[in-house]
Amino acid sequence: MAKDPGRVLIFDTTLRDGEQSPGASLNLEEKLAIAQQLARLGVDVIEAGFPFASQGDFAAVQKIAEIVGGDEGPVICGLARASKADIQACGEAILPAPKKRIHTFIATSDIHLEHKLRKTRKEVLEIVPEMVQFARSLVDDVEFSCEDAGRSDPEFLFEVIEQAIAAGAGTINIPDTVGYTTPSEFGELISLINKNVPNINEAILSVHGHNDLGLAVANFLEAVKSGARQLECTINGIGERAGNAALEELVMGLHVRRSYFNPYFGREPDCPTPLTAVRTEEITKTSRLVSNLTGMVVQPNKAIVGANAFAHESGIHQDGVLKNRLTYEIVDARTIGLNKNRISLGKLSGRSAVRARLEELGYDLNREDLNEAFTRFKELADRKRDISDRDLEAIVSEQVQQPESRFQLRHVQVSCGTSLKPTATITLSEQGGEEQTAVSIGTGPVDAVCRALHILCGESNELVEFSVKSVTEGIDAIGEVTIRLRSEGKLYSGHSADTDVVVASAQAYVNALNRLLDSQLKASIHPQKDEVKAEGIARI
Ligand code: KIV
Ligand code: ZN
């Protein structure tokens, strides 16, 4: 049996696999804010990125290693393909972290070997120990993944895993890369690995999986029963294609059904010790932060973090819940940090009250950021009577999104009504350039705003998604707008929040545009789709 830490380790890959979702790319400040929140959430490992991909990725992993990876904090991990240049870049990027890990991988399925790697099984069996040993020469903690393990020949998988462990890998990860397996098959695969790899007791068995058939979480829970003790997952389940296994679903599954899972850990069913180290009260905040910064909207009926997950519409359900919550609710909303309708601040609240509330919410802002947040709070309080925690979160995540960006929105003016053609006047300033104004008509006010911005930015792009949702209840609520632009086949998202949804739309568009322009400056490599080249480390 593989090593058993006595509980489940949570390996968060929101910043690596999650960021591989179309349109979800994040800048350095955004990645840092998410990493800091993941540390507060209590994950065991943060996969901070793929350092070889670009200078930006390298710098982000390095910054996270410097700032988030303390002695008591999570392990900071970087991804590297099984190539010396990748592993070298990864080792350098994570160097500042006291607890660091290199995660290296190579595909093991015949379909990947033949069509992607163009390598034989024998060649793969030579590469694996060489690369794991090289990674071990840089750090003590090395994880090895067999990409597409779910579709690999188990006999070959056993050989590869044995070699990786013999070369020094302390964690062996089994990815269902294309989300193909079913729960019983995946659980069986983990059992077979436990039975057939002679040195498996020297490593922790980990699982990684995608949600193409909607089975990732179920597969993982079955794997836990067979001895998997590390789960690789993302907040809100974001990730390539249909996404990764969702962290909040796994953690709450293990929390709510602890008595069912306890015996698989050699515990009595009623043992109260948690099965993960995650602070569940931080789940809601983490989910909102990731959604706001990536522009990946959470579907209302999403388990645990969807807006409707705790809403009871039918009269019978409402009546039952009022009599006893357990009639229709298996999770207490407070367990995931959902403080319903908590009104905290208003127009007369001072800077220290705002700072204290932000600190309670987990935002430890420096003086400059606090000043900016306070100014925005005051502006909002002039328009909205009660400022809730959700409003404060919207203000702060908006700030993180807009570091030194190329375009700044200066002015938005719209006229519309029953007998008017919606017309927008927009002024933008460009870094190092002059302010420019454009006017456009549209089918509605938002369309007019987007058309005017399109004239100003001169970039060819297509608006493919526009969504508005209110942060809280009430007519004066802040509206959150998410916009996705497509340019040359790639998606870029922007998010903004304001009591005026037209202003929020303009700002969200500008944020998406800045992201698009930013990415044009940085060539980036995809860890699973681009070819491994020995030369040319893409780092600073
Ligand atoms: O899905 C996958 O196989 C991966 C590996 C790189 C772990 O993301
Ligand atoms: Zn993956």
C-alpha cells in the first residue's frame, strides 16, 4: 500500500491547470492574491504555474514562492515536462520557498506516445528515471505524473511508476487527463497500482482528473477508498475543457460524509478528526475571488458554491428548513463561510472600520491599497445605503485586476431611452499617450459602449460573452459584469463591478482588452500541447 499521511492532502492546481482554461489567464498580482487566499484556505500544496512557459509564468511562480511559501504555509510546486530545461527553470522559480516541489510528467498511453511524443515505451522508461533524478538533484520533494494514465496499459504504468519511485519521486500522480474513466474503473486502477508496484509504499499516491464526463469528483472519491491520499483539484472546478475536479466538492464530500470515509483511513466511523486540513469557512470567499479574477462565472446550480446551492424556492422546502434545517440541507451554509445578508458598513463608517472588516475578510492591504479601497468604498456608500461583505469583496477584487495596464477608462457617458438611439461617449487614456474619445450608437447602452471602445482600441476582437449579475439583493445592488473577447482564436476575460452596470460593462471591456494586449507581449508554451525542446529556457 502507498504511503498514508493519515488524511487527504489537497493539491490545488487553480493557478496552473485552472489557468489553462480558455480566457482565464491571470496577471502576477491576481495570481498572488489567489495564492495568498489558497494559503488561508489551508491547502497542502499550491501548484503555482509552469515556469518554463514564459517569463511571466516564471516570475509569478517565483513571487508566490517568495511571499506565500512560509515554513508553516503550503508547499509551492511548479510543473515541468520531463526535460532538463523545463526542470531547471522550475527548480529556479520555486527556489525561494522553504517547502518546494518539482512536479514533472510524461505521457504513458500508447495514443500519446505514438501521436504526441513519437517515442517508444522503452524510450519513456529511460527518460523517467533520468528526469526524476535530475529533479531530485535540485529539490528533495519530487512528484511524477503519468499523463493520460486513465488510458494507459496498466502493466506499462506499473513499470514506469516503479522506475520513478526508484529514482526518488515521493509522490506518484495518476491523471485521468481526458476524463475518460468511470468511478469503479478509476478506483480499481489505484488498487491495481497498490498491488502491483513493488516499491509503492515509498510514495504517496495522488490523483488528477478532468471532468469531460462530469465524473472527476466521483472518480477521486473512489480513488480515496483505494488508497489515494493526494487530490489534485481546482477552485470552482475550472480547468482545461470541462475543467478539473472541484476542490470545494471534494473537501465538502469528505467533510459531510466523514463517517462513510473514516474506515478507509483505519478510523472509527464517528472519529471527528477532519479528513483534510482545509478551513471550510474560507471556501465561499476563495470561490468568489477565483471567479472574479478569472472571469469564469460559477453556474447558479453548482454544488457547494453556486448561488442556488442554499436557496429554497418551493414552499414545502422552505417550511421544512424553517422547522429543522436538516430536512433539506446537508451542509450548514456557515460551514463554507456563507454569512447570509450580513450588513456591515455604511456611509458614516470610517477608514479603521473598513480596514478591520477587510482584515476579518482576510484582506491584509498595504497603506496605498487600503487608501484606494477606502476611496472606492466612500464612492459606493454615496450611492448605496448598506455596504455588505460581498460589496467589499467586489471592491477589492476589482483593484487586484487593474495594475499597471495599458488602457485606463477615464469617462463614460450614455444617453438612451424610449425615443433615443442609445449613444455612448467614451474617453480612454493610453500609457504614455494622450486621452482619446469616441462616440458610437448601438442597439442598447452596453452595445453602444462596446462599439465606442472598439473604435478606440483599434484591436480586432469579437465580444463572445457578456454577463451581469447582482452582488447582493436590492435595487441599489452592485452589478458584476464579465466580458469575454475572442482574438485570433483565443479568449480573454474582463470583470468589473459597479452600481451602474453600464460603467461596469465599460470597465470590464477595458480589463479584457488590457489582458489581450498583455498576452500579445508574452509568448507562452502550453505544458501538454507544445513540443519539448531542450534549449531556450524562457525565463528572465
Ligand atoms: O491532466 C493532466 O494529465 C495534467 C498533468 C500535467 C498532470 O494536467
Ligand atoms: Zn490536467
